Amino acid sequence: MNFEQFNLHLNAYKEQNQIIDAANFLIHSFDLEHENFGGFGFREELSPNSMLLTAEGPLGHPQKVMIPKNLFDFDLNLVLNMIAHEMLHVRQKAPGNVIEDRNEREFQAYYEMLFHKVFPQIPDVSDFHRKFFGNQALEYYKRMGKDSPLQKKYAEQKIEVEQLIQKLS
């Protein structure tokens, strides 16, 4: 399916107010599905200019991804990156693959939004958003604790993030 056809499908869901169906269409179309995914649910909208998505559920159990009803009012590339971020959390919280530390999970997810290593089919967002996501990754890296084993584990990725931010500035 080409991008134009994809958008037609997405708009049809949106016009019928089938937001969860549209989100399911998105994760299927972009191969983001995972056995630990417990479905979508709605969360409160923040504002017409910002969105928040979350993966909710106990570690080691299925995760429900909570989305705002206005999700598809935003740029599609941004929406795809936000959903991919949460679908990475779904994987990070799966039985046998649990990443306990929230800072590590968030660093990995923001890193993924920049470099698309797990989900190479996800398109890049604007330079503005890439810088924002890069700074978020660095913030979670900082929260891992100065010279901690986690910081040492992600030192190379941190440098990649810093270099990308510098290149985009």
C-alpha cells in the first residue's frame, strides 16, 4: 500500500471517529505489533497542540497503550514515532525481557525515535522534534546516575545522540 492509500484509510477511520481502529491499522501497517500488547485505550487529551501516550500495566504483563482521542490531529510521522516509542515500552515490559529501570527504558525509547534501530520502517520527524527527543534521551541518561553501570552501558549511544543534536543545531 502506498502512502496516499494509507492516508485515505487512516482518514476514513478518523472521519468515522474510529480512533482505536486507526491506531490498530497503524501498528499493523508498520509492523509494530507484539505479543505483550494488550490493546489501546483512551487517555485525556492534553491540548490541541500536545499529546501524551503511555504504556500501562505491571512489568511482565500485557501493556495497554493509552492514546488521546485527538491523536490523528497531529503530523503522521510524529504519531508513528510516538506509537513506536510506546510499542518499544510494550516489548521492554514483556515477560522474559523486562527492563526494570525506567530511565533505561525511556533512554532506549527516545534513542529509537532518533535512530530507528528496532523499527527501521518508522520515518523521521522534523529536526525540531528530533532535537527535543534527543534532549529527552540525554535527560534520562543523566537520571541513570553519574558514572553508573547504566551510563557506562549507554555511553556510545549518548555520544551518538549528542552528535545528532549538534548536527541539527
